[in-house]
Amino acid sequence: MTLVRIAWRNIGRNKRRSILSALAVSFACAVLIFSMALQRGSYADMIYNTVHAHTGHLQVQRAGYWPDRTLARRVTSPDAIMAVVRALPHVRAVAPRVNAAGLVSKGKRTFGGLIFGIDPVREKALSTMADVIREGKYIEEGDREGVLVGSLLAENLGAGVGDEIVFLGQGADGSLAAGRLVVRGLIKTGVSEMDRTTLAAPLATIQDAYSMNGGVSEVAVLLDRDKYRHEVAGEIERKLRERGLTNAAVLEWPTLLPGVEQSIRIDWNSGLIMYAALVLVVGFGIANTFLMAFMERMHELGVLLALGMRPASLSLMVYLESVLLVLLGVVGGLAMGIPITRYFQVRGLDFGVAQETFAEYGLSPVIHPELSLLVLAWAIGIVVLISLAAAIYPAVKAARVKPVEALRHT
Amino acid sequence: MKLLEVGQLKKDYREGKTWVHALRGVDLQIGEGEFVAIAGPSGSGKTTLLNVISGLDSVTEGQVRFDGDDVTTMTPRQLTHMRLTKIGFVFQVYNLIPVLTAQENVEFTMLLQGVPAAKRKALSLDILSRVGLAGYGHRRPPTMSGGQQQRVAVARAIVTHPRLVLADEPTANLDSETGAKLLDVMKELNETEKITFIFSTHDPMVMDYSRRLIRVRDGRVDSDKTR
């Protein structure tokens, strides 16, 4: 017979109240597990969509290219790098690119634009550029003069499919870069910044125009899972070093797109605050239950003190009751939350109402919650921490009970 | 040998806006092995006197020496230890812990004392048998009669062989036959174990069983007779 056993039996005194309290904890825990998993799942989708939209999981650039992105700092042997990268496990696609800037004109209209030189076949395997064409068609292999234009830029230029546009910029060697392109398709990513500035033309055409001498700005790498990113980046660096390609740098998407990682972090942290607020409400309810259970037994607590129980032990016993009840609730929460989350992790949660909006931007309207140890640890941590904090008050009160006053309670 | 010495004991407490003078200068000496009843009408100060003797309540003025120690100057921790090791309690309404079995209730004070489990079990079964409850160890209080519960309370009070058992109206909720049986048990324990018993009571039967009867009235000792 220990304090734990007494505490356990005390929980069974008012079964209905204990069950309801445990259920409140269970419900809070299950809601947190599902919501957090959904949140993590949406991040996974966000990362998936972001890396597929353009950047890839990794990029091999020349050391010092990032963040100024000067054309002169180019990768001079893209084929050798691509051969190394393609041979690695978890690598799904590799695509070379030139990232140039210039003025784009049609008739009297001129706008600034970001001109990407792409390998149409490799780019199609890596990014969603081919999927976001709203009008016209994708650039075919061997096409030397075709260009895909962002829908807003095309609107500003007054250009449509089949129209000619000209570009003007500065080459890698400081020379004038200029050329004529024919609009093959209009792309709409949903990101107005991109739709207002983007042009994608055949790699060789842009390499020639911008005096890249066969070099590229970056080699984008798409992996089968984001979780291998760090491992593959390390492996690429090691292999490149082995082959003497020491002036290459491997950058991961959080470096290339710091905003995405920051927005994920902000969203996660604000989510944690919201969850804590939710559990706090549950915590007040639990505190009330614990306090009621404590007050109802005031006379009995007085007896225990009269018999020689130390106030600290009494406080511990009261607290243990709360701990056991919370643990029961957490077990219930796991029993509810894990199967539900797993079900939707497999089937996906369909936000069908917004299907058109999702589709327009090349996104899937189905989010798959991502259950992980991190999610479970956070959910359990928040629930346990707040619930047990709520139980401190009755425990402290128990430690301050005056035996003679408690014995007068009936 | 004096086990308990109370000198000019006063106890005042506040009840709402008025001060109650519960004890107004009690002088008392009780020796080891005595079987004493403190009788008096409601509000005469009987329970307050027991509370002060056991250190459950503080004194306003005066002295309480128990087993050679000045109870009035003890720290709460010392008082807790004193109650745990030297005093047993029997309350009017049994006050057993309802979630524990009869045997576990008896074991409880030994648990607090740190007595090993095997010894606790042996002692508790033995004492339950002595109070006529052999075979009732597994029963929980709500499934027992009032008399049985009070006998468990007595077993709990004496299992650790305390110097003193304070019994606050122990027969008040029992019929006379059950009350008499309980008093027989306590009397026998007093005679065989030499445990000192102090009762606060209204019950004439308890007064009859006691060798010494102290009557209190208005917070003072009115009479003190030994038979």
C-alpha cells in the first residue's frame, strides 16, 4: 500500500467525475495531436509545393554566387556536377539553370523581368513549370526561341501566345545580352511576384545571349523526400570534393527560401500558443475538478494529518491523484488521436470546397496530416504541463490544511 | 508516573465575530495506564481539550506536558511526529479511509512510520483479530457496520502501541450493545497493553466503564473522581 495506490483508489471514488475529467484531458490531447499533425502535414505540402515550384530541395552553385547571384559566378562544369548528383540515392531529378535579369519588350512596352534559362526536359521532371501553363504549351526539346511568360508580365506587355518579344540585359562578361523570343505559353503560379516577372527560355539560348560559355547559375536537385536533404547535401559536397570540384557550394532550400522556413516557424509557434490557450481552458476545468475533490474530502484530510501524516505527504497524495488522472486522460487522448490522425494521414483530408483555387496554383486540395514523435511529444507535453500546473493549487492548499479546522468540516 | 500534565490551560478562539473561551484554566494530571472519561455538556470544552493535548490545536495560555515534552513549544513537524508515534485517535464518526480495506486502514499509521510491509500485515491481522474482526481485513469501510468500523478505528489507534489513545465520543453513533462491546475491547487493551485511554463523552456507559471521571463545565474542571 503506497501513496500511489491510495491516490489511484481516490480517483475511483467519484467515477463519473473522474471519467469526465480524464475525457477532457483526452479530448484536448487528441485535438492537439490531430491539429499539430495536420499543421505539420500542411508544412510538408508547402515544402513539397515550394521545392517543386522552382528551387528543388538543393542547389549546387558556385561558391559565392549566393546571395548576390552575379552571373559571372557561374558553375562552369554543370555536366560533371549533374553526373555526380544523379548517381546518388534519393535524387529524383536534376536540372541546370541560368538565372538572368533583363528588360523585356513588346512593341513600345518594356518591363523588367527575371529570365530563366532552362533545359525543358529536365526542368519538367524537376519543377511544376509545365503544370502551371494556363495558355499555350510548354517549350519542346530542340526549341531555340520559345519562351514561357508569367501571365501578369504578358498582360503588362500585351503579349499573347505566338507573339515575339525581345530581351536586353548584361552578360556574364559585361557584354550586351539581347535576343528575340516567341511566346509559347503563359504561366500562372498564383504568386503574383513570379507571374509579374518570370520568363523561361531554352538554356542554350540564354547561355549564349548572356555569355555564360556553357556555364549555368545553378544545378537544382529534387529528392524523393525532404528528410534526406541534409544527408544528400553532405554527400554531394563530399563527392564534388573528391572530384576536385572545390569551388561548388551546396545550398538547401531553407537557405534559398528563408521566408518559407520563417513562415513555417511563425505558424508553428503561433499554433503552439493557440493550443496552449485551448488546453488552458481545459486546465481551468480540471483545476476546478481537482479542487472540488479536495474540498469534499477536507475532513478526511484532517484525519490523515491527525494520524500523523506529514503535510508534504498529504500534498503529494493530492497531487498524485491529479497526475494519475492526467495520465489516464493522456492515454485516452493517444488512443483517440493516433488512429484518427493515422486514418487521415493515409486517406488525406480533402478541402474539396477550395479545389479550384488549389488546382489553379498547382496545389493538391488534399492535406495529409503528418503524425510524428515530435507531434506526439508536443501534444502530450502541452497537455501534461498545463494540466499538472492546474493541479498545483489543490496540492498547495492540501499542504496548508490545518488539521483541527479540517476535522471540523463535515 | 505522570504521562500528561496540563496546567492553567486556556484556549480562546474566534467564531465569526465573537471570541469563544473554550478552556478557562484547566489543571489536570493523568498517569500511565489510566482509563479516563472526560464528561460534560456540549460546548464545555471536551473536544478542544483533546485537540490541545494532541497538538492538533494550539493553546492560548498554559502548559501541556506529554510524555515529558512541552507540547506548547513543539514545531508542527514535531507535533506530527508525536501524534504518529505516541498518540492514537478514535473519532466519533469512525473516520476510516473509505478507499482502503479494513486491514489497510489499520496498516496506515504503520505505513507512515515506515514499518516494513510484512510486519505491517502481520500486526494488522493480529490486532483485527483481537478486536473481533478476524476475516474482515479485506472489507472496505462502507461495507461494514458502524460497530465494525469503530473497532477497525480502535485497531488503527492501538496497532502502533501508542502511549495514549484519545477517543472523542467513540460510542456516540453506536447502539448500546455495540458500544459496550467496543468498550470491552478498549478496556481489555488498557489492561493488557497498559495503553492510556482518555475519552470525551456524553455517554453514561463510557463513564461507568472508566475508573476516573473528570467532569468539565464552561471550560473548567468541575469534578475529578477516581473509583
